[in-house]
Amino acid sequence: GLHTVQYDYVGVHGTLKIEATLAATPADSDWFQVDAVVLTGQTGTTISNFTGNYIWLRANVIYTDGTVNSIVMNH
């Protein structure tokens, strides 16, 4: 399916990732990256699309500064 994700952030230094798995009961090693936004102090909103049939999706946020206001997905 087609998935759309919207990231909303203020002054973020880091990486915002969407990870997926095909496992019904996933272990840490089952997750893989399907989308990422690398930021260096930006403020704004980013919209990304990706395609795939996954069992689970999750956000993985790794940052050193700033605020992530929301990560919203539509599928």
C-alpha cells in the first residue's frame, strides 16, 4: 500500500525514521528503515511517501536538540 507520513519539528538536529517489519511478533533485528529525514536545526514540516505491505510500522527518533511536535501517518 501507499503510506504518507508527515513530520512536524522545531530546531531539530537529528534523524526522524520510519521503520517497518514483516514479522507478526517482531524482535529488534526484524525492523528495517523505509523512510528517513535528516535535519540540522531546521524548523518546519516534511511530507514523505513510501510503498509497501508491512505488518507493523514505527517511528524512531534520534536527535540531540529541538522538538518533534508530531509524526502523523496515513495509509
